[in-house]
Amino acid sequence: MPDFTGKQGLIVGVANKRSIAWAIAQATARRGARLALTFQGRFEEHVRELSEGLTEPPLVLPCDVQSDEDIAAVFARVEQEFGGLDFLVHGAAFALRDELTSPFLNTSRAGFRIALDVSAYSLVALARAAVPLMEKRGGGSILTLTYLGSERVFPNYNVMGVAKAALESTVRYLAADVGPRNIRVNAISAGPIKTLAAAGIGGFSTILDVYRDRAPLRRNVEAAEVGEAAAFLLSDAGRAITGEVLMVDSGFHISGM
Ligand code: NAD
Ligand code: IMJ
């Protein structure tokens, strides 16, 4: 069991209790981590309410990852309150609904830019701000969340698939840059989970059924299981792993048919 006693982390991407980022917050806080959580505007109440359930109250800060000013303000506060940072979790993703409902061929320039900005570039921006705080601690671990739609075509995933491909490549380029400073960068590629980011996606229940039927473990994954895998990669137990995309999907990705 990885231990986070004395470790300090920043988690971006909690919207509500179903968020994968929340499962990661719980998995690390339960093991002793001191946390800062950021929320996107409309989720403030949810995130503050959830925070009260953690043993040590986290620092809760607003952050729109499309805003350089927001990112700067978050890291200024984290530096002030924590002094340094041991880990960063990136769980933000967004595409315009239109891009997830109309054919990929119709992807707009604006829709492409927004999806890539929120879902991929934001990892670069957050990592750049985190590095100086991690150097103060002699190293650190950065983790993002991705999906198999980066490599395979899933109905309606569309520009998000392109964004996740960019995100996974970003993980590798960042890992090469910051590795010499003992900072690791990895991704977890999770199987489908019914979160807000899955709500209202046509046919999501069918996707869950297909995974359950075809995955070697014959079941879907739970957010808590992604939380545990994340805790491993964020902890010293993962200290020789960087630039990696760890599949946490009941083995679905190995199936030929
Ligand atoms: P979620 O809706 O709980 O989390 C998505 C988060 O992105 C929300 O907290 C939202 O506030 C945040 N976000 C969107 N735009 C933002 C912005 N401009 N600034 C700041 N935050 C912003 O859903 P989730 O399923 O927990 O998603 C978390 C991550 O996991 C995403 O990267 C998603 O692609 C990935 N993922 C999800 C699944 C799944 O099936 N649910 C599977 C694999 C990977
Ligand atoms: C999302 C859309 C289409 C197919 C999908 C998904 N599959 C899975 C997801 C098969 C697993 C969930 N996922 C992995 C995501 O990354 C979702 C990202 C997302 C979801 C929404 C819905 C609401 C909205 N914009 C979004 N942007 C990104 O308006």
C-alpha cells in the first residue's frame, strides 16, 4: 500500500462525487496526503461539500485551465500554503457537445482548438507551473487521465480522440523534459465509467455492456480502482515509471474481437 504521509498534491478535475479525480483525491488523502483541489466555476459548491468529507480539509481553489491567470494564481497559493508539491493530477477534459454528436468530418476549427486546449495543452501549462514546486521537494509525479479513443475509433468520441492522442504524446515529451529533475509524467487510460463526462453521451450503456462482455475480466472498472492505480503511480512505488500510459480497463484493450 503506497504511503502519502508528508506528501502534498494538487488535483485538477473534481466536479462531483463521481469524478475520477475525486476517487484519486480519496485514495491519496486516505493514505495521508495533504491536498489542494481546484474546481471549474459552476462546481464550487459540490467540491467544497465533498472536501468536508476528507480527514484533513484540502485547499480549494478555482481554476479554469484555459486561463493562464487562473493557473498562475493557483500555484501562487499552493506555494504560499504548501511551500512545495509532490504530485499533480490532471483530470480536465472538454469538447463542445456538437463535436461529440456530429460526424468527425464536420469538426470545426474552434471545436478542435477548444478540445485540444482544455484536454491536452492544459497539461503542459500545469506541469510548467508545478515543476519549480516539485524541484523544491527533490522531484515529483504528474498524472493525467486518458482514454483508448486516442488509438482506436469509438462512435462519437471524435475530436476527443484526437485530443487524447495529443495528451498521451504530451506525457512522453514532458517526461523526457523533466525526467532529469526526478519528475515523472504518466497517464492512466481508464475504461468507461459513468461520470459527468459520460452523462448524456448517446449509447454509453451499450459501451459499458460491450466492455463487460469483451474485457478479459468480464466487468467494468470503478473510479475507486482508477484511484488505487493512480495512488501507485503517484507514490514512491512508481518511482522508476515515467512516460507511460497504464491501461486500467479490465484488459479490454488486448481483445482482438
Ligand atoms: P468529470 O466530468 O467528473 O471530470 C471532467 C473534469 O474536467 C470536470 O471536473 C470539469 O470541471 C473539468 N473541466 C472541463 N473543462 C475545464 C476547464 N476549462 N477548466 C478546468 N476544468 C475543466 O468526468 P471524468 O470521467 O472523471 O473525467 C476525468 C478525466 O478522465 C477526463 O480527462 C476524461 O477524459 C478521463 N476519462 C474518463 C473516462 C470515463 O469513461 N468517464 C474514461 C477514460 C478517461
Ligand atoms: C465521450 C463521448 C463519446 C464517447 C465516449 C465518451 N466514450 C467514453 C467517453 C466511449 C468512454 C467518456 N470519456 C472518456 C471522455 O473523455 C469524455 C469527455 C467529454 C465529455 C463531454 C460531455 C459533455 C460535453 N462535453 C464533453 N467533453 C468531453 O458537453
